Amino acid sequence: MDNFLAFTITGLATAAILAVGASGLVLTYTTTGVFNFAHGAIGMLGAFTYWQLRFDWGWPAPIAFLVVLFVVAPLLGVGLERAIFRGLQGTTEAVRLVVTVSLLFSMIGIANWLWDPTKSRPAQVFFAGEGFTIGGVVVQYSELVRISAAVFVAITLRILLYKTRAGVAMRATVDDRPLAALNGARPDRSAMIAWSVGCSLAMLSGTLYVGSIGLDAQAIALLIVNAYAAAMIGRLRSLPLTFLGALLIGLGQEYWRGYAPESSEAAWAQYFGKPLVGAIPVIVLFVVLLVLPAGRLRSHGVSRTREFYPIPSWRGALIFAGVVVGGTCLALPLLTNSDTISAAKLFGTAIIALSLVPLVGLAGQVSLCQLGLAGIGAVTMAHLGKGGSPIGLVYAVVFTSVVGALIALPALRLSGIYLALATAAFAVFLERWVWLLDDFKLPFFDNVTISLFGTGSVSVSRLKLFGFDTDSYDRQLVLLSVAFALLSLLVVWIRRGPFGRRLLAMKDSEAACATVGMNLTFTKLAVFAISAAMAGLGGALIGGISQSTNPEAWTFAGGLPIFMLGVVGGLGRVGGALFAGISLQALGSMATWPVLNTKVLGMGPTGAGWYSKFGAVSPGLMGIGLGRNPNGAVSDMRGGFEPVMRSRRAIVIFLAGFAALYLAVLNLAILNGWIFVVGTVVLLVVAAQIGLAEVGGPAEVEAPEPEFEGTPIEWLGIDRAYTERDLALLDEKLGLATVMR
């Protein structure tokens, strides 16, 4: 009985922190329509700020606590709303998701920049002491503080949302922003209040962790994954149900940790005993998403998106594929072995990002588990592709496509953030449980043994295809570039065909598709299977680059930057996937730049290191800017360099300069690969300026007509006054001009 009471008290304390964090998620989603993946990172910054004030600078605990909650957090909330979230209106769920994921990584990078992650930071919990005794069990004062904080938050939020004018305005704004404004509400101010309160709740949950766990930026930022299940039990709307969900998860984890048998006590405990504790929240999340009916997702009253991706031409797709493979072959003499490995991994990452183009870019189905699917492909290649047999690659594609179709089953009734959380739960489930399993036999098939990562890593053979052995680094790079080029052509074929039109129609309106008789079940199953097969192929090829792989290579956190940079590049285009691979590999290699900085530029030790820190922050900064341009960076770059393709003079100058630069790099010792890359970029910029001067701006592309200067017709005269052009356009659309003639 004493053990049961002890587990209950510990579970209540854990549930209290989960409840505070989940309530902040529910508040911001209910009042702004944005599901904030960076909620945990905001809490992490609160924990580090509290430690800095309380333990490093020696401030009294109450003052440090109040400054964090009522000064730092509200200011951060106001800044985020004004600078970032206000610009997300008219964007898709994927874009809003990427912006918050970008915030997550930016804040982790900022925390590691300001607080050296290699140093320990000892701290004490609130009211550290022996506590008091209940039924023979010692209750720590810190546990009582956590429980009390959760109760206080629950009461305060209830009063705020239902008993105050500001709370009612916040809830009305997300239901219908223009209608709330017509009734006297101020949507921008309501959103600002919501983000301020949400940031305060996030920092409260993060501060409550101080002293009980180590101050690790990524670990604390990703603890919020455990609160997703609690928020979903409340269906992102009900605070009482959210607190109930946190209670069930907190108590369930502690009871399972305390009463689950050891692996030596029961055979099944090796797989479903104590090792399952860390996966309980994501299991609950997945089950809740399957059981509870999906409610209506909020959309700010926005009915149209600012995204536009023109249909690609076969000519452009073939040129793109040829440039990828041809450029790779030309670069081979300029690369060292380490550069070749990095470039091969670049294309492997780009293939995983390319798997998101039909799924997210065309179909609008958000998936956060592509790296986990790639891990399944790598493990399959390791065990069934011994000696480089191509049958392992086939099995990798088949197995991952089947898993993708199984993941699509909840997608038949889920969409938007619900689907994103379901796929995130699957990725975390792989990371916290499946990848950690020892070898096991299948039920009813005693002679079949399933082996995953075994002792922690597994070897992966390099592919042997049609007698061609990819045993060298150069051949690996060429293989990956060819695979990416062929898959990009496959995606273009899908985009241009009838299946691509079905995907775009489903993205635009599933209800309309069902009305006209489209088989949504088959369409979703097919696109998930195709996307998963591409990710599995990429994972199998990546495993062959280093000839081994381990669970750390296929984590949920590792997959988020691929999704983020893919959307930043523009997942409606295959170039967006290549942008993701290049960006991720280039930013990851910044860790080696301080050596170049010191030896080449002559800077002292004090200058070394800031490149790598900026590299950790810059992906997030790129994603944050996505709200201003939801079409992605590739769209802007294509528009900027499009005049080059229409100017013969610009093409000739670029090719001549490129040939001279390439020959110089090959023959002159003073030049190197970095100078070649920089020189190529300079040539492109010069050619673009020459083309711009000769043929003018980019050619007009077929885009949605900017009717009434971007104002929906139903809001003319409300958002702004009528103009003469508006009246003429109305007459033209209604046919009045013809009638009068």
C-alpha cells in the first residue's frame, strides 16, 4: 500500500506538469488556431532563464520566478505574435506547422548558444526539503507545489476564458475572425493576449522541471511530446478533459514503472515491461486519435490559401534531372572522400524530403514520420540485402509501402494537425520502443527471428546492381544522384497525371471530392504508400553510404528539420526537396568551419565556433520567414534566375565562365572546391543580371487571378472601399458590360 501511495503522489506531480504544459497548448490552439510545436522550447527557455536568475546571478527564488512568468514570458508572447504568427493567415496547416517547428529548433539553438551544453548546471527544486509524511510516505514540498500550480492554472484559465470579456473575444476570434471584428472584437489584441498567457504557461511548466531533471535544451524542449496526448484527450478544446488526460498519463506511467515485471520474471516483459514506460504517452496519443471522433479543425475563418505551384513541364524536369546527375559527375574530381560522403548523404536526405512532395505538397496530408520510415528501409536493407543484393532494396520499398498504407488508415478520418500528431506519435513510438527491442521470434513462427539493431548498430551492405558494385565513395555519390533524379521524374509524372489532379483536388476540398464520387480511401492509401516507399528507398541507400546504422540516425527530432526545410524550399516542387538536402548538409557542416576560419582567415580562437552556433539557429530562422512566402524559397530562386533561361547572351556568358572556373580549379593549386562553389554562385548572379537587363523580368506564369487586389469579393466595401477598377471588374464578371453594349 505504501508503494501504491508513493507511485500515486509521484504520478500526480508528473501529471501536474503535463497538465500545465498541455493547457498552454490548448489555450493557444483554441484562441488562435495555431498548434505550437515550439511550446516545449518556450518552456525550456523559461527553465534556463530561471536558472540564470536564481542560481547563477543569485536572485531570490520568488523574484526570479515572477520575472520569468510575468515579464519574460509575456514579452516573448507579444513578440512572437507580432513578428511571426500574425503573418500566417492564409497559409496551409503544413506551413503553420513548419513555422512552429522552426521556432522549436531556433530556440534550442539559441539556448545552446547562450548556455554551453557541455557544462553542468546544478539546481534545486522549489521548496527543497524533507517534506511531510502521509500514510508513511514522504511527500516533497516540490511535488505539492507542482500539484497546486496545476490546480491554480485550471481555475484561472476557466475564469479567463468564460468569465471575462477578453476570454470570450479570444474564443470568438478563432471561430470567425472577420465576424468577431464586426462585433467590436479586436482579433490582433486577442491573439496577443493568448500568446502571452500561453508563453507564461509554457515557462511555468519548464520552470517546474528545474532541479528534477538536468538542464538539457533538446530534452526539455521535446518533453512536450508527452503532453500532446493530454491535449488530444481534451480534443484541443476542453481544458477539464485535458487535465483529466494529464492525470491518466502521469499516473499510468508511474504505475507501469512500479508494477510492470522485469524481463526475468516473464517472457513478455522483455518487450512490454518496463521498457514500454517511455512510449506510454505516445501510445495513448495514437489510441486517442483513433478512438475519439475528429472534431472540426479551426481555420481562422480563412477560406483560401496564398500557395501556388504551377504545373512542371517535362522539358524543365528533364533539364533538372540532367543538371543533378551531370553536375555530380563534374564535381567528382573536386571532392575529397569526406566531401563525397557528405554529398551522397545530401542526396539521401533529399530523397526522404522528396517523399513529402506527393504527400504534403500535392495531397496536403501532413506526415512527421518520414525519417522513421526511412529507418525501416535501412534496417530491411541491412538484414535482407546481405552482400549488396538488390532484393534488399526491393524488400525495403515493399515493407515501407505496407507500413505507409497502415499509417494511412487513421488518415482516412483525420486531417491537419490531428494527422500530424498521429504520424508524430508513430515516429516517437519507433524511437522509444521499437528500435530498442532485442531480437525476437514471431508468434506461431518459431523459426523466424526478427532482428532490428541488435547491440546498438547494424551493418548495411552497399548495393550491387546488374554487376555494378558501388564499393567506392564516388560510385555511391553517383548512385544517389541518379536515384534522386529518377524519383524526381516519377514525382513530376504523378503531378502531371490524373492521380496528381486527384491529389490536388483532395488537398483543396475533401468534401467536394466525396460529393463528386472520388474514392478518397484509395487515394489516401495510395499516396501514403508511394511516399513511404520513397522514404524507405532513401533510408536503404543512406545506410549503404556509411555501411552501418543505429537508432540515433532515425529519431523523431532528426526528421523534423527535413520536413521543415522541405516546406521552406517549397514541397510543391521537386526542387524544394533538393533545397532541403543541400541546406541540411551545408548547415550541418558548419561545425568544421571554425578550423577554416582560423587557418585561412587568420582569426584567433575567439572567433572560432560562432559559425557552428549560427548553423544551429539558421534553419529555424529560414522556417520562420516562411509565413511571409508560403510558396517556398525555390519559387523565389526560380523567378530570380528565370531571365537567364530566356537570354542567349546570359547562357553563353555563364557557360564560358563556368568552364573557365572549372578548368582553373582542376589545374591551379591556389583554387579549391570552396572557391569553385562561391565562383559558381557569383556567375549565376551575374548571368541573372545580364538576363534581366536583356529580356526584362520573369515571364508571366499562369497564376490565380488577383481578383480585386487580393480582397475576397464578399469583403469588398468592408475590408476596404470600392475602387473604379473593382466596379469595372464586377461588371465584367456579371456580364453587365456586354448587356449594356
